[in-house]
Amino acid sequence: MTRFRQVSSVYLPMSDLMRNMWEKALKKKQRRIAALLAGMFLCLGMLGAMTVEAASKKVTKVSVTNVTGSSLRMSVGKTYQLKASVSPKDAKNSSLLWSSSNKSIATVSSTGKLKARKVGKTKVTVKSKDNPKAKKTITVTVKSAKSTIQKITLQTKKQQRLIQGETYQIKAKTSPVNNGVSYRSSNTKVVKVSATGKVTAVGAGTATVTVKAKDTDTVWTKLSFKVRTYEALRVDKTQSVAHMGLIYEAPSNSVPAYKKAAVSNAFMGIEADLQETADGEFVMIHDADISSRTDGSGLVSKLSLKEVVSARMTKGTNISQYPNLHIPTVDEYLSVCKQYGMRPVIHIKSIKNHKKLLMKLKQHGLEDKAIITGSKAVVSRFRTLDKRVTLSWLCYMTKSNIDWAAANKVDINVAYQDVTQELIDYAHDKNLTVGAWTVNNHKEAKRILYKGVDFITGDYKFAIY
């Protein structure tokens, strides 16, 4: 009895008819009927409570779904349809109210349609009609539809390849007047950009920096960036040339050094220095005086071939392992290249008989594989003698030098410190191959190859590291 009375006291809002039925059942001691009625009271009470709870759900949050962040830029006269959503989604009243803090700058309709009217800034707010505390405000910046700037020109249009941590300075030129630009990254997790256009590579991926005239949104340009990490980059054997052979395993410019480079599976070619003897023969040595490498002395240009090769090589890496080693002739060098499928990269130090060297290359069947490098005078002379041989001018990397090389149909070979992607792109646009020397840092090798250098000359087996 007491239990049912407690239930009754909880659900007093139920109808008098149902309560009277329950009380009569109790008086007649029809406990089963009373219990059934009490259960009905309980279920109906719970349903009522649920109905009250659902009816009381209010909007707790309002979001603008088609604006990134909390700001929007527009030009005078333009319209934009704002879109908003509420949370929770099943709120009883999801109606929204839109307003602009300065209607002379921009107006917003009851459906969120925004119209830019004049230059300036205004706050546009959307809030819940049911719960005014639930709202979202964005800043709308209205720019002029016309600008004193008609064009923005960057130093390049080509996608820039950066390594994580590297920086790049965008140089924007505006015309006909310089009235200032702004910068914005499409993905700050890939690249960040400062107010002055300094781009910092943050993480791997691709992003775009938009450069806009400050006084309008109608004049702009973009520059794309591709960012990778050092760990993701590799040096391929097809991009690597051994500098004077594998000089950290055998004496530089020696047959053993050439052979070790050839069998290392790390290089596509072998670079060697060529000088001409007094009797018109060719030997492979870097310095003009043989005393730098051997127990002999004298300038190569003043000695005969026999005198040069008779001197015993006494200096170089692991020299004790190579008794009776001598300065190699050009035939010995080319024979190694031919045997192992290496490209000869011949650095001309001193030469008079250009035709004879071309003949040597043809005798070894390497005229189409060899690369001859040297000064402007050297490559110019070889070009007049042969229109097909590959020539690579050792020069500073400048636009004027690239222009000369292109006009004279020779490639360029530059100090790696001079390398920039913009200049490589400029050279490639003129169908030039770009080599870089002497690269002995693994990260630097990866960096300049990623920038677009076609091959590097160095001392280490980077391709198998």
C-alpha cells in the first residue's frame, strides 16, 4: 500500500480519473489491478518527462561553415552566400538571426547573403534566435574593386622545391606603381609566409602562397611550393660522377681509383684531369708539376710521355698497397671507362692538340659518351671541331653565362655553392644540362639534385649510402 502511494504522490499531474480507478482498486483489495495501474502511471510519467526534456533542447553553438577561420575578404559590389549550422542538430528551434555591425560597409540578409558595399571592415554575426548567447562573428574586409596596381610579377612562375627547414624569399614587383602586397599560405603545415614574403618550409607536402595587392582582391598571383625532408631524398648513381676516381680508397687520378669507382655501383661516370706532354701525348694528372704525385719533378708540358710515366707515384690514399704505380695515360683511363661502361668526364687542364683527343675518343668508341669540361676557350675550340661532342663549360652560374652557353651549344658545370633553382630552371628552359662540383656533403648533394642539378661530381659514394 505504501509503495503505491509513493508512486501516486510522484505522478499527481496524471488525470483524476486514473487516480480514482487506482484508489477504488485498493479499497476493494484488487492489488493486481492496482499494481497494473501503478505501472501505467510510471510509464506515462516517464514518457512525459522525456517529452519535456526533448522540448527543452536549445541551441548551444552556432558555426559558419564556409569561411576559413574568422575572416573573409571581398571586393566592392561582390556578394557571398554565408552558410551556418547549429548544435545540437536536433534543437527545437534552429532559426538564425544575421546582422552586420556596419551596414554601409556590408549588409547581410535574413538568409545570410552578404553584399560588399564600400571599402572598410565590418563584423557580421549570426546567432540563435532561441538562444542569443550561441553566436559566431566573422570579420569582413571589403577592398576596392579597382587598384592602383594592375599587375604583380614574381621572380619565377615555376614551382619551388624546398627542403624542410629551408627558406625562400618571394620578390614581388608591382606595376605600374608599388602600392604593397600581402602574402597568404594555403597550408601553414607545409609552408609559412611572413608579411615580407619570406617563406619557411615547415613540413612535407605541397602548398601555394597567394600574393595580393593590398588595396584590392582583384589583382593577385600565386607561387607553388613542394616540400620534402632530407630523409625522403636519394642520390641516384645516374646523377653522380666520381671525382678523379674513388680517391678515398686509392690515389687520385690512378687506374686503381678509376676501377674502384667503376665497380662501386655508385657512379655513372669518372672525372679525370688531362694534360698534354711536351711530345703531344695525354696523361691524367691534376697538377702541372709531377712532383705533387710522384718521386719525379718537372712540368708535364716540359716532359715527354716517357718521362712522366717513368716517375713512380708516391703520394695518395693507400699508396703502400700500390707499388710501381704511375701517372696513367689517356688510353689507360679510357680503357677503364670502356670496360666498365663509365662516362668519361675529361677536365682539360692544358691542351694544344684538340683533334688528337677527339680521335682518341673515337678510337675507344666513346665519342658519344664522353663529356669534355674546361674553360670558355677550351669548349669553344672543341665546338668548332666537332658539333656533336658533349661539352660542359666550367663557369660561374649567372644568367649571362647561361645565355652564352645556350648560344654556343655547350652545357655548364658550376661550383655547387652557386646553385639556385631559379638559375637551374633558366638553364633547363634553354635545354642545357647542369653539372655541379665538388660535392662532398651528403645533404648538400641531396639538396642541389632536388633543386634540379642534372649530375654532381664528388668524392663519396652517396648513391649507395
